[in-house]
Amino acid sequence: MRFILFGSPGVGKGTQAKIISAKMNIPHISTGDILREAVHNKTPLGIKADEVMSRGELVSDEIMIGIIKDTLESQKCKNGFIMDGFPRTIPQAEELEKLLKSLNIPDVYLIYLHADEEEIVRRLTNRRACKKCQNIFVYSDIEGMAKCPVCGAEKSFYQRDDDKEEVIRKRIRVFNTTTKPVYTFYENKDRVISLDGTGEIDNITDHILEALKKKQKSIKTAFV
Ligand code: AMP
């Protein structure tokens, strides 16, 4: 199974990708996670990306395309992938098409999760991350906890710079201006599945899997 999860920051792409990745046993490719790990490890890429990400802006297409090329060519993506956070610009979408073709990978679908902007701001400002394992939590779920429930790290919760309200509004603006055209790019190829990203997490997962199954029946190339 191969598909792109697309939508505004905070719409729940990462949450859905993690659930489906575990259920279907296919890798979750999150460019945001790859960059955050590089920032955490202070690699040359991380040092370059850190400031850009904290401002809510986009890392250059050249860097991002290089990352995706290495990832898609790796053994772990051989039998499928869920792409989350890429492509985010038209040049990225164009390069992805070329790359998939060169790897003999059939056309992928873009699942567009949408939600109201104020709901997204509310969700993101309510997120906290663990400094050690990078897992994300809803603030009210971990409020008062001394240790991270996943890795056990003590006093490790923090609010990511890019989850602060002014940065979130900027990220949404960047999505609407630079990233939204990627939706049209795939729509013109008749490869978009549009779904409501609000409601119960499990229901949204079911909707995604049902929609993909339906496509599988009508167009075999969506799944291989
Ligand atoms: P995310 O977790 O997907 O919202 O990504 C967090 C941040 O990483 C974004 O706000 C961008 O600064 C950067 N980033 C992630 N993916 C991309 C991409 N495909 N192109 C450019 N920047 C990206």
C-alpha cells in the first residue's frame, strides 16, 4: 500500500499515519520527524533546518527532495509507504512523480484530511512533545505527570517552537499559499480522496482505509 497523507499542519496526518503504519505494517515516512531527529542530533541538516522550522517556514525543496529520494530508494520502502508532510510544494510533487516513475512505483493517491482552522490552532497549541522520545501528547493527558508515559524520561515535556500560536498561524498561511496547490496538482490527475479530519480518531482511520479499498477495487494501481 502506498499513499500520501495531505492536509494542514495539525489536522492529524501524523496520528493517522502512525496507526495505519502499525495496522498494515508499512513504514510511515514523515519528513517533519526526519528533520526533527536531525535537529535533535545536531547533524549538519538539523543545524540548517532548525531555524527555518522554528519560524514556521519550509525547508528548501532541494534538501527535501534529497531526503525523500534516499528514503524511497531504501529497502524499507520496497513494499509500501505512507508519506506524511511531503510533497509540500509543486516542485516537490513534480520530483516525486519522476522519482516514483524511475523506481517503477505505480501512481499514488493523495488523501486530503481537512478541518476548520480554529480547531487546528486549538489542537496544536494543546500539544506537548517529549524531549527524549519525541512522542506528542495532548496537554490535558499529561498535565501533572512527572514522567513521559512512553519512554519514562523525567520532566521532559515541552511545547515545540512550531506549536506556538503565532508560528501555527504562519504554518497554516504557508499551507494555504504554497502547499494547497499540491492538492490541485493531484486533483488534475484525478488522484485525490478528500475526507473530514475531525471526529473520533478511529473513525477517521476507518474512513481512510475504506476509501483506499474502494479505489483499489476501481483502480488497481493504488495498491501493489
Ligand atoms: P510537520 O511535522 O510535517 O508539520 O513538519 C514540521 C516542519 O518541518 C515544517 O513546518 C517545515 O519547516 C519542515 N518540513 C517538513 N516537511 C517539509 C517539506 N516537505 N518541505 C519543506 N519543509 C518541510
